[in-house]
Amino acid sequence: MMDYTKTKNYLDMDLLRFTTAGSVDDGKSTLIGRLLCDSKAIFEDQLEAVEQSSKQRGDGYVNLALLTDGLKAEREQGITIDVAYRYFATPRRKFIIADTPGHVQYTRNMVTGASTANLAIILVDARKGIIEQTCRHSFIASLLQIQHILLCVNKMDLVDYDEGVFNKIVEDFTEFASRLEVPHMDFVPISALHGDNVVEPSANMPWYRGAPVLYTLETVYCGNEFNHVDARLPVQWVIRPQNHQFHDFRGFAGRIAGGVFKPDDEVMALPSGFTTRVSGIHTLDGDLDEAFAPMSVSLTLRDELDVSRGDMLVKPHNVPKVSQDFDAMICWFSEDQNLQTGRKYVLRHTTKEVKCVIKDIRYKVNINNLHKIEDDLNIGLNDIGRISVRASSPLFYDPYRRNRLTGSFILIDEMTNDTVGAGMIL
Amino acid sequence: MHSYNLSHIKELESESIFVMREVAALFEKPVLMFSGGKDSIVMTHLAAKAFYPAKPPFPLLHIDTGHNFPETLEFRDRLVKKLGVQLEVKTVQESIDKGRVKEEKGPNASRNSLQIVTLLDALEALGADAALGGARRDEEKARAKERFFSHRDEFGQWDPKKQRPELWNLFNSKKEMGEHFRVFPLSNWTELDIWQYIAYEKIDLPVLYFTHEREVVNRNGTLLAKSDFISLLEGESYETKQIRFRTIGDMTCTGAVESKAFSVEDIVEEVAAARVTERGGRADDRRSETSMEDRKREGYF
């Protein structure tokens, strides 16, 4: 086996970000605990602390959920309140888990976790089958453009490892998922508690020919996370060194949100529309021949153009949409106030911040069956709907489906400064 | 075919640089909290990259407990010179002298939690509206719930239940007067990532991280270095051991590990094989199950 601790191998590993969703007591934390434990990402002192707490709580077994539920209130109430991020690596890959709670009222957290994920693990209790929450979680994964769902049918030990139970759930889910936009789906029967099909194939389910959970995570294709077609550089900051050596240096710094930039490429600055060429791509470690998403770079340009934060560098033959008016799917996060048409919000999109007003609420989605609701347009906490927005100045955007980084925005309430909504431009 | 796939370490580097540039652009007066530990050293390295060829547009802020290893301070001064940035030092001693905090008593007395007041006073005095820190989510379970942009109220407090959701790479930096943000560009790095990166980038570190002989006392399983700030309890004695430090904090609470790791490569191997977290040797985290959360709520790093 390759030794991934050797620096060269380690640096070559790629990264998979995944999110986990399930209802309360679906065994999600147990699954994560097991992945961390078996990949040796949990240390002895952490395990010891969990054993201690479990004993004190009278859990009767080592409650691995305590590994992820770190806050006082969570331990007291035995629930997960917030997105917790966990890390582990195998010789093949490094993983970031966004562990999100399954309660009905915390859809907000699932959207948050899903926004940066390449894959979603959705847990189902083998005894209960596909329930409303499964549908909700799958819909959110699809809405956020997660490319891969891994449906884990857990607690197979409680249904005697019955193949029929598993097949029925797969069938039900496949039927529901035909209405989603998730290109890849895998199904694994597991018992997180006993470790069946988590890291090692299960001897209790010889009828299952597929891979265990970990192997799937290690091998699933994750190279399509970024758009490498449409060149987009939202300008974050202009680097102007105040010294002799770099007297006239003006570096347009940012993280590439799509496509590829090379020296001599013709580029257009938005909103001005002026064009010039890239004179160089600079880093502390030397100049680069090309830059692509998600690299953080700084570009210098041949001609002196007026470009500042919030502007975008693109290619003249492939420009994003430039408009003040657009439609978007919105997920609402505010506990205090519903989304209000006619009201002004602060909108953050790429590196740009503008004011906006909600012109219209077109419909609300019943996230349990994906039906459009047109007679109740109240969008409150955890609701998802389609809205029309007018921004105070034009945004440079792509549809979210084409580019997650140039198609997403958040809404901020001016009174409370809270992040009240997450939007995906259609 | 040409592959446009960034390795995970490069992706993390790029993410951290992005976050630092956001901080520079979104805040009036950011500072970088510098402790002399490896994470804050990596932070300065990333800051140099983020703004090259200009200098990082924020000063370093060091909260000096007065219980630092002398090696840390030497290293700090050399680094500041090399980076050409400004250094602000605020001391816990000053907070004690002004009567802002009271020194702990007893053999396990530490100035660790006193730093909170010094830090909050310093941020206010400097008019800092954002403080960049090198905390990572893998360090501790309360930190696992931390945001990149972490809002602090006018008393510098963290309310874990009222955190703003953080989506994509869009950060909400809105605040009222007197409030501030803590920003953690290394959120997604693990201890092993940090060491691998140090090896790859050949980043200079204080000698404390490498093996050396030192007189230490074993207190409840933690090996504490001999210093003026430690007094021996009955039955305790110093012994000379071949040790190094996995983290660097105060001499009063930073535990050493027995190690022969001579180079960064040795350390990488040691970290990869380690069965105890790096904070496992920190007496400050052992005080209670939620001691990190408690300190963070009050305004800790």
C-alpha cells in the first residue's frame, strides 16, 4: 500500500467534500464515528473522552455521536444543532465531512453543508424506508447541484440483513429520484453500529455485490466540481506594492471561479467592457503558465484599465449574463421574518455587494414531494421558493447549474445583519 | 488530456489566501493574531503569498502572557523583520497591573485564560474590526462548529447557537459598531496538512518543535518544561528528557512529548503515527469537557 504520509504522495491526494444527512436516530453520527475510527482519524484521547462521557450519561455503549456533537447544548439535549466539520484521510483521498443535523427545523444547516459538497450521503432507516425527510434531503442535494448521492440503508441488522427490504427501498428511492437532477447515485446496505459494509464488505450480506461506503468515497469521480470552460475571475483586491521594485505593478487578485487564464489571453473587464491582454500570472513562487479554478492568483494586464473589487475579468467571446433582473431559487433562513416582496436586502454575489429588492415570489416548493405551491406564497424559515430579484446594479452571473460560484448569492437583512437567504440563480 | 485538478493541499492554500484577501477588502483594520506557534507561522506564510509582491496589509498582534518560551520571542522578532510587517505586542502583565485581571493562584496557575481580557482590550485599543487567527476545526470539538467568519458581539463574545450560516465562498462581514470578527483561514486544515505544508514549503520554525534535551516535570501525565513559572509539588522532581513540543503556548501549560524527531520529515512521520491529538498535552483543555467552548464564548482565540 502507498504510504500517504510521505510528503510527495500526500501532496498529490485530492479532496472530496461530502455532506451527511438523515433523520434523528438514523445512525448518522455512528456512521461518521465509524469512518473516523476505522480510518484512524480519531485519537486515543478523543476516544477516551467519548468513553468517559458515554459512561457518565449512562449510554451503555460508546456513543460515537459525542465525537461530533461538541457544544454543551448538544450534549445536554442529545441533538446536533449546527454543521460540524470533520476531517479524515485514507491513502487515496482526503475528506471533509459537513455533518448536518436531520431535524425538520434545521434544513438551513443541510443547505449550508451541501453548498460546498461534491457528494451527499443520505441515511435511511431500513425499518422505516423512504420517509419525508429522505425526500427533502435528496431534493436539497439536487437543488444545490451535488453530483453524487450515496444512499445508505442503515440498521440492516434490525431487519435480519434482508435483501428484499433493501431492494424495496432502492426501488422507492429510484422512483422518487427520477424527478431530481442528480446524475450519479449509489446504494449500500449497512449497519453503522456493527460496521457492516462501512469499511469492509459485510459477511452478513453476501447478496450485496457492490462496494462498501468507504471504497465508494475513495473512488467516486470528483473532478467535475469546478467549471473549466467559462473563464471568470471575480476581482477581490488590487495589489499595489508601495516600493520601487514593483512601482507600476497592479495585480488583480482573486480566486478563479471558472475556466482557464493564460498569459497573452485576451480578457474583458466587466462592467466597463474594455478589453486587453493578460501580461502575467503572478505568485510568490514565480509566474504561472496558466490558472484555473479554484486557484488564488493575481493577474497583471497589458493596458491600464479601471478595475476594482467587485469587477470581473472574463473572455470577450464568452461573457456571463450581465443584468439587474434575474430569477432564482431561494432557501430562507430567518426565524424572525418571512421573505418580503418589495423589501430591500443586501445581496452578496462573488466579490460584489449590492442592494436588491424582491420583486415577486413565483411559487413555493413543497420539498417533500416537489410540487409547486402557488396559493401560499409565504416563504419562512426553511422554505424554498422561486423569486424574481432586481439588483441596484448589474450582476455578472452564470446560471447556478452551470457554475456554482458565479450563480450563487446570499441575502443579508440590513436591520439585523443576519444571513437570511441563500439563492441559486436560474 | 490536461488535468485541471488541484491537489488537496493546493486547494487548501488557495482557500486560505482567498479568505485573507476577503478580510483585507472587507474590513477597515484587520490584525493577524500571532502566537509564535506553527499555525500562526503558516498564517504569515500564506499572508505573504496572498499579497505578493506587496506586504500583508495588516499588523501582527502578539498577546504576550509573560510566560512565553524565550525561543518563541526570538523567532517572532526575526520573522517580523523578514516579513517587514508591523508588530503590536500587548502584555497580560499590563492587564494585571491595571487591575483588569487577577492572577490565578496555586501550582497549576496559568495566564492562559487571562489572555482573553488582554486580547479584547488590545483589539479595542487598536480599533481592530477583524482578527485573523490560525485555529483549525480539527483541533477541538467546539472549534469544529466554528465559521470562517466568526461574529463577536460588542463584548467580544461568541454565541455558538446564533452563528450565521456560511454558504459557498460568500462571507457575511456585516456588523454593528463595536462588534468584530474572528476569521480563521486555516479552518479546513488538519494537523497533518500543516506539517506536510511546512515540509513542502520549507517553512522555518522555532527550535522548540524539534528534539532537544530539557528538564521537565511530569504533572498528571503532562510533561512541563522547567521554568521560573513552575513550582514543584511535593513528590515531583525534574528529569532530563529528549523531548519536543507539538504545540507552543505558555510554558505553564504546554506539554512536551518525548521524541527524537530531528527534522520536519521526522515530525510528519510522528504526527501520522500519533494516537493522541496535539491538544492532548494541553493542560488548559483538560480542565473540563467544554473548557474550550467556555473560553471561546468569552472571547478566546
